[in-house]
Amino acid sequence: MIRFHAAAAPDEPVRPMISRLQKAITLSLILVASLWALYWLRHGHAGVAIGGAVGWLLGYTLLLSLEFVLQAHLHGEDPTPRPSPGQRLRAWSGELAAAPRTFCWRQPFRSRVWSDRLPPSAQGKRGLLLIHGFACNRGLWNDWLQRLARQDRAWIALDLEPPLGSIDLYVATIESAVQRLEIATGVAPVVVAHSMGGLAARRWWAGQQEPGRIHHLVTIATPHRGTWLARWALSPNTRQMRCDSSWLQDLATRERQSASSHCTCYYGNCDNIVFPPSRALWPGARAIHLDAVAHVSMTARPEPWIEVQRLLRDPVPIPKQDRRVRSPSSS
């Protein structure tokens, strides 16, 4: 039975810093590419105009390719399966398509298309909390939100702010969302988190006196034990994601020993952000491997969605006050 906590105050409007930043970057790239093309076309150099414009718009492919090269080089003796060249190519091409769709369209321009949903009819039905990762916002989950909008369930998709702050700063935001879902449904929610969002969920969970406030945690490409790529990190939250950082070690000491048994970790050996791949595993948690898929693209795979739908259908505990057997004399 859910023991209700004091209701959270209505959430203050969150300044969508990531949305504004990514919108500015996207529009700036389009403007620069357009001016480049216009300038060289006016001077009769169509090839330079087109090639340069494409270069401006697709420059991110160089960074993405470097991440894949590092990921392949640093697999080393990691116990996870080593991907074939064909699998790496599929993951790379999939991420090439997913990156601009996510960072140049959904997050900067479409993150508020689907609002959080807490209908009165959701009482007694398990709710869902979605938590994004670093450099993202709730727009990451738009495919999920579109499908959830057709279901009679309560769900909340968070925006974690400030985007470059400590992971510890996200605890209050998660607490508020969990309280709202508890009030709307009366039962513990399922929590789904991508990348850094999984660490934020664990940090919140570690501070709970009642671990049952989460029915199950599903993490997708979360650096549970850090990632090699974070060694160049500058912001507080990315430094916390360095391999076996002091923050991660402190988190482990705060957590209940059995916490990971209520978690499912989706990970991939072609993840271009969390590597070596086993860094995405939380010891004691159920681990499910997704092959030939990169970091952002993992959220689009059907396996996590199907698993979450199964978890949402898990039996809901009957509140103690409703566990009454009517005696014959009461009829």
C-alpha cells in the first residue's frame, strides 16, 4: 500500500534551457549553411555551395564517428560480446539518423507536444515516470508519449534542470513527480530512465526510507559504473559519470543492497557514449543486451517498450482497508 507523503507544491514552470540552446544551435547551423550556399552560388560555384552547406549541416558525423572509433578501440577485455563490423555499421548509421531527429527537432521544437497526463480514471492503475539523460529533455520520449496518449494511464515525462548541474540537484524534481503519480494512482510507479537519468533515479531512490515507492526501475544505456568518455567531462554531472568516480562510489554506499534486484538494465555493445559496454550494468540487476544499436537509438527499440508495458500490467496491491471479507450477517 502506498503511504502518501505530503503533497508536493505545484511545479514551477521550468526554464527549458536545453530546448532553447538546441534551438539556437539548429537555427544557427541552418543560417550559416544557407548564407554559405547563397554566397558561392552567386559567385558561380555550385559545387562549393552545395558541398559546404552539407558540410555545415552534417559536421556532427565527425564527432559521432570518433565516438564509435573510441568505443571499438576500448572494448578491450570487456566481457560483453564484441560486435561485428556489420553491427557497428548498423549502429552508426542508425545513430546518424537519430541524432538530428532528436537534437534538432524533437527536443528543441517538439518537447511540449504531449503534456503530462494524470487523469482521474488512472486511480488504481500503475503510472509511469520517464527520465531523460544528459543534454536531453522530455522530447527524447516523444515516440513513447504518442503511444501513451492512447492509454488510460497516468504518466509524467521530466525535464531535468539545470542541465549542467550536479545529479544530486535532480532529486527534488523526481520526488515531486513520484508524489504526483502516487496521488493520481495510489500505487508505486514504474520508472524508465535513459543514460544519466538512471543515475538520477538511483540517487533519489537511495534517499528513500520506503524503497517500495518504485515498482520497478528500467534503465536504458545508463552508465551505472561510469563511462570512459566522461574522462574529458567538465560539468559537475558529467564528472560524476567518470568510471568509478567518487560520486558513484558514494552512491553505492547509500543504496540498499537489494535495490538493484528491482531494476532492469538495457545495454548495448555498440553504445557510442557508455563504454566499455559492461559499464552500463548495475551489479545484481537484470541485464538485457540490445545488439547493433547506439546510445540514443536504444530508446526506439521495441524491447524496452514491451517490457515496460508488461510491468505496467503487473498486479496492483489491494489497499489494506479494501481487504475485507463480508460475513453472511452483513448481507
